Amino acid sequence: MKSAGIMTIAAALAIIAGCSCECDREHQQMLQSRKQTDSRLSTWAHEASVENAILAQHTLFPYHFVPNSAELNELGMRDLGVLARHYQENPGRLSVRRSGTEQGIYRARLDRVGQLLRQAGVNVAAVDIADAPAGGEGMDSEQVLHILRKEAGETPPSYYREPRGAAGLAGGEE
């Protein structure tokens, strides 16, 4: 009788251990699936924020091109691809910064960008392509001066008040 009781208890413990193993395996699979989903969401959010920044800036800089060439490098192709998708549906401005590039190369860059936009199905007549400052919200000149003075260790003038919306830049509140 004692042996039968011990065997029953041993069998019950083996069954419980087996269930625990199966539950642990299912739990680990669920956690792995959740990590993969979180990773995909994080990647998607990052890509969306990068695309929004590209659209806000709507600018190609000399570093988007192969040096001394009209050809876009990998970064330039990615950024122009984002802009082209936007310009397929919306008119707008695209700045191609010259920044000291030799005139002939700069002209070839403008031509190449126009050609690539046309190949992407963009109505180039609806896109103003020029050498213009980068887009985006930017910052008030007062804020820029304040930040530069603060970095230089200067104290702001007594009349200076933190602009509204400067939270995170210099401790102001919205």
C-alpha cells in the first residue's frame, strides 16, 4: 500500500512537472512573439519619424551625392524616394543645396534629381527645385542666440525671458 501511494504521488508529480514544462514553453513562445511585435513596432515608428523629418526638411545636401558627381549615394536615393512618394500626390518645394559645389556639377545634380523624380512618376512642373534653406519648423533667432550664449557661458541679458514652447531647450514651460 505504501508503495502504491508513493507511486501515485510520484506519477502526479511527473504529470505536474510535464504540465509546467509545457506551460513554460508556451509562455516563452508568447514572450518571443511579443518581443518580435515590439521590435517591428519600434522599427516602424522610427522609420515613420525619419520619413517625417525628410518631408519637413525637403532638402538634398551635398552629402546625399557621390563626391564630385551628380549621382545620389544610398542615403540620397532613400531620401529622394521618400520625397518622390510625397510629390506624386502633392506639389511642393525641393531644395538641392549647392554649398560650394562647382556650377557644372550642381547643374548636373539638378538635372539628375529632376530625371529621377520623373522616373518615379512625379509631375516635376509641380515641384519647385532650387537651392534654398532646408525646411522644417526651425527656431526663433532669439532662442538660437540664447542657446549660443548659454553654451559660451554668458548670462542672458536681464530683459530676456524664456520664449513659450522652449521646454526642453532651456527649461521653459509651455
